Amino acid sequence: MKTNLLEKPTLSSRIKSARKQADITQEELAQTLNLSKQQVWNYEHDKSQPSPDQLLLIADTCKVDPGWLLSGRGNPF
């Protein structure tokens, strides 16, 4: 399922959109970040926020711009 990355205003929704756009499951992202699937779910549902290092790894894994992931400004790619 493809999502429109430009319509996601919050960090949590941008993380989820980027992951889905990259066709990566929560479990796969969790393995990349060395976290539990629950922690990724928490990031995507605004229950907690990733560290700066984790944000960079999420951006790299999902092939999106880290600045966009953090702020929502600019081009996601």
C-alpha cells in the first residue's frame, strides 16, 4: 500500500508513512533499530519518540530525508 508522504503532519505519522512507503513491516524496522516491534508501534502512535540516532537510522532505512522526517518540511526524498 502506497501512502502520500506529503500529507503527514506529525513525527509519528511521518515515521509510519515512510515505513509503509518503503514497504517495511514494523517488525523489520524494529530489527534494524534493535528494538521491539512494540517500541516501533509506540513511535508510530505518538506514545514515545525515537532518539536522534534512531531517527537517522529510520530515515536511512526508509530512504527519506532525515530533516523531513523530523520537521515535515521540504521534500521527503
